[in-house]
Amino acid sequence: MTVTVRFAPSPTGRLHAGNIRTALINFMFAQKMSGDFILRLDDTDQERSTEEFAEGIREDLRWLGLNWDRQISQFDRLLRYVGVSENLKEMGRLYPAYETPEELDLKRKRQLARGKPPVYDRAALELSDAERAAFEAEGRTPHWRFKLDPVGVVWDDLVRGRQHVDAASLSDPVLIRGDGTYLYTLPSVVDDIDLGVTHIIRGEDHVANTAPQLQLFEALSAKPPAFGHHNLLVGPEGQALSKRDGSLSIEGLREEGLEALSVASYAATIGTSDPVAPHMSFDELVQAFAFSKLSRSPARFDPRDLRLLNAKLLHMLPFAAVAERLKAMDVGGGEAFWEAVRGNLEVLADTKLWWRVVEGPLAPVIDNGDLCLAAAKLLPPEPWNEETWPAWSSAVKAETGAKGKALFQPLRLALTGEQHGPELKALLPLIGRERAQARLEGKTA
Ligand code: GLU
């Protein structure tokens, strides 16, 4: 069987970390099974959907490396949904209901007061033609409900195992609003059928939609796909993620300078039985993926942990993986520079700081002028290599009697302007004799 999955965001905001997890799980599964990954834009809500958000979503997915094989927009398919709903009406599975939201609310309150579950009572099914005509004469337009079969619905969830739902305990879902617009349920099922989706993989906030959707597949004589509902992400304080929480938007994480690979590694490994760790390539993530590893409880997305993971990833990345991007940032120094500084980076852009330290101009910080002047005089002739720093600093120690922090701190401050940083044995040859001497003498170089 060829696997086809889809990621189905609504273009009503930018993607956040939680959406991306759904996209990633779908993508990784498709890759693993050599299947197709479809991007479906759930844009039937034309008031809130915008092309700008749709483009933002595509940009976020591209940045993360989640390339799709096909893309569709639900808005382009409205006529198809109309056709299917007409069929369902003819079959008697889609019926008009006229209650206002206030009337429905009142019904629910009454049921609850009597200790009954607030399930829609299907009063609309009892209406006579005359009663319907009277409502319409009043100016009411019907919303349309899908008539559920009151039977047990069972599916083997890829993540949650066997699930049982008694459809008799559910309200008949509204598929079409009074203004004629579609809620998500019907378009989603129709698209999944038409696109040959084999696995619906989504967050567990959609579990409650599955039984009605399975009945809809059946009503439309389609073989239902497999379903998998993964655990959701929550923010660092346990709060639900929302599109309005900009700090966890993919755009925000990208602007912070985080690596796409660390965002993907983090979002794919939290809330699983695998350790949260950086992966050196997308392929590694794909190979490690399995539904059975997903945990059942919510996974905490903490931007601080993501930053740590980002640093760990940078510390491991070979020069070839970043060479192009360093060039684009005007950071030179080649492999020697990268090897010297990568252990001190949180984000790739930190290389700019260290490149400035190497290239100058840099105003030195002189903490012990006498020591620095003595050290300047002892600088050996070039060429320099990793042996230069230990030999030279030993010579400075022998000459001045300074040792430990009293020796190293003034030299580091003079040479780099910073208290901490990459190992000087790697940095010193990159700074070179001319600049080192000038800085030790207190000059900007
Ligand atoms: N547009 C829905 C959402 O973003 C898609 C749900 C589904 O995958 O079926 O939640």
C-alpha cells in the first residue's frame, strides 16, 4: 500500500511548535514509508483565512525542510462539498435544523439540570413540512446536521490503541452552518477520500471528531483511513499553545536564529521515549521515528531547552554543514575558525562576534598593562599553530611570575575583549601576530 498523509492547517495564523509537531510526524512517517505528504489548506473560513498566512505556513514548512508532494486548498473545492452534501441529504443522512444558538443552549441546560448528557435531541427530525416552512417564513435558515448511526464505533488508533465510542452518546454534528458555510468535518472527509489519504495523523484534540468522521466515510461508501492521535505540546508552564503565543511560533524561533534542524529535532523527540537530543540530519530523525514511541501525556515545549539543544547541535556540526551560511554572514576563517568557535555558540549568528574578535577592529580590555606589555614583547615570530599559545603563555609566566587566572585573564581580555570564549590555543593563530601585539599594547586592532 502506498502511504498518503496530509498536514491540514488553517491559514488563519502562523504555525506554532504544536502544529509543526503534527506536520513533522506526518512527514517523517511518509518519508519512512516512501509515501506522499500533502499540504492541505483548510481555508473554508474565508473571513479569517488569508493568502499571507498561507504563504507564511509554506515558508515555515520549507524552512524546516518539510517539503510537500502536493498542495490543495479547500476553498477551491467548495462545489465538490456541495455535491456530496446534496447526496447526503437525499440519503436522509443530512437534515435541516432550525434551533438558534440560544435555544440549543437552553436545551443543554435543561438536560444537564435533569442529570442527562447534553446530547442534541433530534427535535428537527420530527418537524413537519409546515413547521419547517413556518421557520423559513420567520427568516430562519437551517443549519444541517449529520445523522449518526447510534452504534458503537471502534478503531485501532496508531498511538492510543483500540478506541471505542458509542455514537448514541454523541450529538449529530453540524456540517453546514446556517449561512451555508462548511464546518471542517465534511470537507476534511471528502478531501481525505478524494486524495486517497491512507493515514490521518493529528493531535489528540481531534479524537472526538473521529467517530463521526468514520461514519461519514462509511456513509460515502469509502474505506476509512487509519487514524493516529498524537499527544499535544504545552508551553513551559503547562499552558496550551496558541497561534497568538508568538514566542513559540516557527517564525519567531527562526528569527531568534535557531537552526531548523534543532527545532525539528526538539519537536520530534519531546514527548517520546527517545532522549531529547539533536540529530545531525533529517534522515536520522526519520529513521528513529515510530508511533509506538509517542507518549500519551502532553509534552512540554520549553524554549530554554530548545536553545540548549541548538547549542549542542552547533557544537557537533561539521564545517561543511554551515559553510554557505557563514559566507552569507560574511564570516570568514574557514574550517579552522569554525572548529575554534563552534563550542561557544548558542546560535549560528554568534560566529559574527568571534569573527570580529579574530578580524578586528577590536578595542582590547587592558586589565594588567605591565603584564600585557611584557607578553607583547615575548610574542614569537609567525607561523603560528596550536603550540604557540602554550609555549608563549609559559614564557610570559616565567618572565612575570603571574600564573593561573592572574596570567590568563589579562591576556584573554586584551586579545579578545571578552572574559570567556573559545580556547586561546585555537584563537591565537587566527588573530595573528600583528593584531595580537597591537591589542596587548592597548591599541584597537
Ligand atoms: N484543520 C484542522 C486543524 O488544523 C485539521 C484537522 C485534521 O487533521 O483532521 O486542526
